[in-house]
Amino acid sequence: MAEDEAGEKAENVLKYGQKFEFFKADLASPEFFSVRPKGGVILIGLNTNHPAYEHLVTLLEGGERESDVTVLRTRLRQSYEGLKLLLEAWARYEDELTDGPRKIRAQEARLNWGMVARQFFQES
């Protein structure tokens, strides 16, 4: 990242309390995103090689200049379907775990994630 861009991002962290920074990453793993804390900010890398990137991120980030309502509706519907697929993937992961500590930890992770998500929505 260029020095002036880094300075601007650092200013946003301090001035606006921005705690997250998204970036595109070419990850050679099956993860959809990575999480790394750095300098008081949580860096979230979106894996451009993951199918969810194409089916969610590119659909959502590319439509701000679109004026065709039909195209926008199609993108919105496809994004909704992509979100449902992510939730289905988690549900399948959790369902296929055998009863025991791993399944309990997965259920607790889902519960904790839901509570944090609720806080984020209440703050916005």
C-alpha cells in the first residue's frame, strides 16, 4: 500500500474509530476470508479464489453505477441466494459433526457470532 493511502487509513482509524479494513487476497486455501489483527485494526482478506467471492462480493460491489432496475434486481436476488448458500454450508458443517465437544463448540461459535452480529447492527 502506498504511504499516503496508509496514512489516510490510519487517520480514519483514529478519527472515526474504524476497526476493520477489507482487502482482496489471492489465498491458496479453501477459506472465504482471513482475519488478521494489525496495528489496532482487524484486516479481513476476501479470498478472490473462493466461489463465494464471485457469487457475493463482485455482485454487490459492482452495482453502484447500474441504472437498469432489472439488472439490480437480478444482482440482489443472486446475492441473497449466495448468502443462503453460506448459511447452508455452515448448517451442513454443524450437522455433519458427531455429537460431542466439537459439535458443542461449533454451536457455541454460531451463538457467539450471532450475538456479536446483533451488536453490530444495533450500533449502526
